[in-house]
Amino acid sequence: MDSCSKEKAPVRGERSHYALHNHIEITRIQPGEAEGVLTVHQDSLNLLNVVHGGGLASLADSVAGTAVAATGGVGVTLNSTMNYLRPATGSKITCVGRVRKAGKTIVLCDVDLTNDQGVLVATGTFTFYRNGMQEMPELEGQN
């Protein structure tokens, strides 16, 4: 059974205090793939008035982790590489993550990030370790 389904997309995003704080929402989940959106706010921008690279990396990591969970089982990030291709501007940044290879314990996922005009602004590769958990743990204060 998958630990993440399309019905769980809103729930997965709502359960991450970090994602909520950083205006990240998981919008779509299917086996081995996920999509999320960063809604750009003033606090998302760097001194050059474009989306901060750390915000893009956070979006990418959240989406890649969700794609991994959609293959069955929870994973934690072992390594990530981001390639920033051009300044990220606009009101929303969309990230699509796709699992490239899912082994028993190691999973490789690629991500593409686009602005609201559909222009590719960054790519990334993430390696995850499946930690043996099948479901996300309950967070304190949530039912």
C-alpha cells in the first residue's frame, strides 16, 4: 500500500509546519510522482528581489520526498544537488518530482521547477534513504 495517495496531498502539506511557514503546498500525488507549489511572498525573496535559492531547494526537497513516499514508505534525504538555471520570478513556482529509481532502501528522484510562465528555472536530483516507516508519524497537536 502506498504511504501517500492523491487524497493525502493536502494532508501531507498541512502536516508540515515547515512547508506551511514557507508557503509550500503539495498539489498532486501519484505513484512515483508529485507536484508542489511555492506561493511567492515578500519573505520568499532575496536581496535581488527574486525567489531565494533556499526556498527553491525547500520546495524541491518537499516535492521529491512526497514522490518517494508515493512509491511506498517514508524516506529521508541523503543528498541533493540543485542547478539554478535562471532567476526565479513570478507569483508561483511549481515543482514536479519524479522517481527515477526506487530500490529497497535507496531512491533517486529528479525535480524540475518552473515559474508561472512555464519557464524552467531550476532542476535537482535527490537521493533518499527509506527508513523503514510506512506512514508519516502523527505530529503533536494533530488528530
